[in-house]
Amino acid sequence: MHRVHALPLPSSPALHRRRLAHPSSFLSPRAPGPPPPSLRTPLVVFISTLVCPPRQPAPPPPAPAPTLIGGGGRHTRLLEAPPPPAAPMLRCHTPPQCGRAPLGHHGRRESAAAAPGVVVRCARGAPQVFGLEAAAPAHAAATSAAGMAEGGGARPSPSLAERLRLGSLLEDGLSYKESFIVRCYEVGINKTATVETIANLLQEVGCNHAQSVGFSTDGFATTTTMRKLGLIWVTNRMHIEIYKYPAWGDVVEIETWCQEDGRIGTRRDWILKDLANGEVIGRATSKWVMMNQNTRRLQRVSDDVRDEVFIHCPKTPRLAFPEENNGSLKKIPILSDPAQYSRLGLVPRRADLDMNQHVNNVTYIGWVLESIPQDIIDTHELQTITLDYRRECQHDDIVDSLTYIEEGEGKSMNGSASLAPHKGEQQQQFLHCLRFAGNGDEINRGRTVWRKLAR
């Protein structure tokens, strides 16, 4: 006779009641015949069948969580879950340039082209993949190799930043459009974007436009000829009008283009829209001149540079402010009378210097606003700002900010009659001057128009 050592069963009140009610279900009589070769294994299998609950159908696998791409910075994107393996082949939506699918509400991609693994057939013949695969170096190498196989030389593959940013050239290749999410660190006390944020976005989209057409990434839109001659672009005039400030989390779509402006400079315009509803929330225009980076003197735009730049510009004038006598054309007078408001001894921070080795043009906006009276800041918001840049500022300069009330009749920035700035009025208007504290030389002069806050 063989001795069998039964394995212990886990015990529970429910299992004990089942044993008492149905003992035969736990102990079955052995069929006559010789014992099996091994008793331990069948016994283990038998016991496990009794202890384990009935197998339930496996639940469907959870949908993959959205993935954040971009390192948490401005160009971070939310990628939706990938589609089924059989990815459709889509046509590139911005021929002849390769671009991304149109953006939906709050910057999400509405087209299947935004999903990882979906291949888009570019008008130039190169398949594009968006998302994680597009950002991978292996995809860039594969794209370059495909270009060699199809047409001779290797096409320069887009950079990682170009594949991740939410912008592209439009179909005609003469303007550029990009979308930005307003971050928490870009809003002020009203939880809306500051005018400095708006100006920085204008500068960013302008530089990205220049890079998208092949200009240098080691300077502000410098061409091949400009780099050989040591030339850079500097701002001569900036005019910004904001009709509605975007709030934290809003998505702003900015379109920009540049064009010729006489023999000594270029003009760049912008149109800002709320991406959620397409409403125009602002417009801006600027003038840029060329400066020698070594001598710091202005220089005319040569024919070689004109050929490099203006081939990417509209052939007929296109203006963000087509209205006659608009505020962007209004001259700013020389200020000599004593200022009603001032903020003296402003010192550039190290972070205020840009790659052209001088204070960036956006910093001047903050300095101008430093001398605005506090009661205007509390009850109004900036509607229009115009700045004329006279001299560049270095890291060791000390700056005084002066503000004057602009009196008298005339036309305001939006064409309506301007009123003398007294308390209770809907619109206030000021003139500004930035000057060196040491010798009093003028750095910048400006004008601001403020509208009453809606409470």
C-alpha cells in the first residue's frame, strides 16, 4: 500500500461550509486499477482546481495613456493614443513645405497625422512620421537615407526642435504660422499674458520663421552673406496692439511674414488669434535695420542680402495695419519738458542680454512700464505700445525711465479722438523716454495707450 501525503489546503469559512454541504465534490472515489505513476503531481493539480476561483474572461487592455513630448517647456505636446497598427497614408497638408496637421481646441491635433506611427506622404516625396518616432534620431537618419535613394543627394533632415514645435510655413511659403500655450510663468496679476510675453512670442515666431526657410540658427535670422560680413538685424521700431489678452492655458496662433521696407531695412508683421475661436486678439508690426556686429554701426542692405531675404517675402505689400493714418505710423515727439513720472537708476540684468551682445528689445518694454503711475496699473490695461529704438544698451549702462502725460487733441491709436488723461476716463495716453543716467543721451522713446479695465 502506498502512503500519500496530501498537501494542506487553504481554509476559509466559505470553503469550510462548501466541504460540509458537498463532501463528494472534495473527495472522489478512486477508480479500480493500478495507481498512477505519480500521485503528487495529480494531487497538486486536483487541489489547485478546487482552491482557485473560476477563471474570469480577461478584461480588455487599458488604453495607452497620453504621452508628453518636449521636456515640459513651451513646445511640450500631448500626443493621443496610437491608432491601430494599420496606419493610414495621408497627404501632407502644407505643400510644398512639410508641416503638421491643423490644431484643434487647446492645441490638440484633430487629424490622424498627429498620432505616433501614422505616416504622412509629403508633397516633396518624403514620408513623415509624427510623435515619438519623428523625434527619434533613427527616424531622421532614415529620412536622410530615403532622400539619397530617391533623388541623388541627401536632404538636410529637420532638427528635433523643428519636428516638435507647433508651426510651419503656409502653402505659398511666404508666411509662417505657429501656436503657443500661455504658461503660468507668462501671466501677470490679472492671470493674463503680459505685454512682455506677447513681445517675446512675436520674437520667437519671427526667428522660427527665419529658420524654417534656411536662415542661421546662431543669430537672429542671419543669412549666409550676413554671417560672412559680420552683420546682424536690430529693431528700429516696434508697434503692438492687443485687443484681448490671452489667459493662462489659452492657445495663441501667430502668423508672421516679412517684406522689404526701403533700402535700409525690412518690415515684419504679425497677426495674433485665439486658436479656440479664430478671433483676432492682436496685431503688430516692426522695422529692422542692419548693423555691423564689430563696429556697431548701421549698414545698408546689400543686393546679395536682399536676394537671400526677399525671395521668401510677399511680392505685393501685405500689412497687418492696412488702415490709413493708423497708430503704427504716428510719430513720437522729442520730450524735453520735466517728466511727471520717473523711475531712475535701472540696471540691466545679465539675463537681459541677448546673442547680439546687447540688451534685448523686449527689456525696453519693461523699463518703459516701470515709470507708469500705479493707479493706472490698477485700473487700466495696456492696449497699444509703440517704441522707437535710438541707441543700444550694454550690460554696464544705467537707465532712467521717464513718463509724460500726452495732452491735447488728435487721433488715438485706434482712430478715435484722444482725451486728456484724467481719472475716470476710459482711455489714458502717455509718452515715454529712456535715457542714460550719466550723459542723458536718449536710448528709446515711446507711446502707450491704456484702456479702462472691465470690472
